[in-house]
Amino acid sequence: MRLRLPEERPAAPPEGYKLAHAVISHDGERAGFAGVSLGGALPYGFFDEARCVYGRRHRCPALRCDCGFYCVHTFDQALALACAGQYRKAVLLEVTVLGAYIRFERGMRYERQRVRVARVGACACGGVPCAFADAGWGRTGWRVLTAVCAGCAARRGRTAFAAWTAVSFPEFVRRGGGPLRIVAGGDPEAGAEPAGERPASEARTVPELAAEATLMQARLDWLQRQLARFTGKDGADRTS
């Protein structure tokens, strides 16, 4: 007997919430997210289509497989998941569910999604974050990122690592192909139930622009030290 699931025809695409890790490609050119469970092996973009993590060629979500994107129905359900220790540094995403989907009691498994909002927690020092920095681990071809404040981002930028290990939120959005709204921990909206989306152009606030300037200065300092190593000078010509 063939199983027939009830069909839904919503007036607008469903919305959901999920946890993920912000990631950047090894060359620093692409940004996206990676799931916190099995799907983490396949990072995805701000707008993307699910692929079967087992390498099968069927369309997601397949009834006889557990492939596809996952999300929960409510903001509170996602916050509850974020209480687990292994998810404390994850990003809480608000997504629009597109294409075919299967609805469950607490969430959905579905074919395509658009990430609209990313909510990040506070920096490890307790400050309001404005950038992403290398979290110290990753997956093949991708580095996992963690949210940092301007001061911590600048200090990380002065380490002997690639200049792109710290990337401001607006730059992360640009590398991901946008549009995406990022809400930072410490922002009055960060702990509130989402009420709507602002245009991506409004994401560039004064603190974020200041953070970009700090990151740029840190990268210039790093380049100056590298030049000093090769030239044997202190990075600047001094004349009397």
C-alpha cells in the first residue's frame, strides 16, 4: 500500500529556525554555514538546495532517507537547542523554507532554503561582536568561525595567520552573496522574538564600520611586520 502524505498549499513559504556554524572557505572567498549535526559535512550558502549527505542522487527530502535541510517551527525551540554545551557557539538562523518539505511535530525537513537572519552570541570576553574570526577548527576546505568584538578581532588580526581569519559582518555577508541580516549578541534585538527583516543595506552600522577600520589597521600592521622581516627594517624609513 502506497503511503500518501497530506499536501499543504500555503499562501506564503513557511519559515523556521535552526542552528549552524558560520564558515569561510580555505581561500577566504566564500562564506556560508555548516550544520551542527550530520549535515555539517556539506556547508551551504545563504540560498541553497539540499544535497543527500550519503551521496545518493535522489531529490531531497526523500521519504526513505533522512536527507534535506532541517529546521524547527519556533524561535523558542531553537533557543532551547542552543542551551546544549556543544551548540553554545552556534549561530541561530531564521530561514524561509522553499520547495518540497515534510512537516513534523517540531519542525520540517525540506528541499531548499533562504537564510534571512543570523543571530550570533556575545564575544568570549562578553563584548558585543562585530566580526567573525577563526574558531580554531573546521572541515575539509572550510574554517569554522566564531563571533568576536572589535578588540578581540584586532588582536586576532595581529597573529601570524592569514589576513582573512577575521572578517567583519558586512564583509561576511558580501562574501556569502547576501542579502543577510546579522543580529549581534548585546544588540537589543538579539534576545527578542524576531519581528521582521530590515534591508541588507542597514546592516552597516557605525560600530561595524569602526570594526572594519580596526581590522584593516590590524592587517596593515601584519603586512608591515612581514615587510620588516624581509627588508631588515622596522617597517618605516627614518630620516634625520
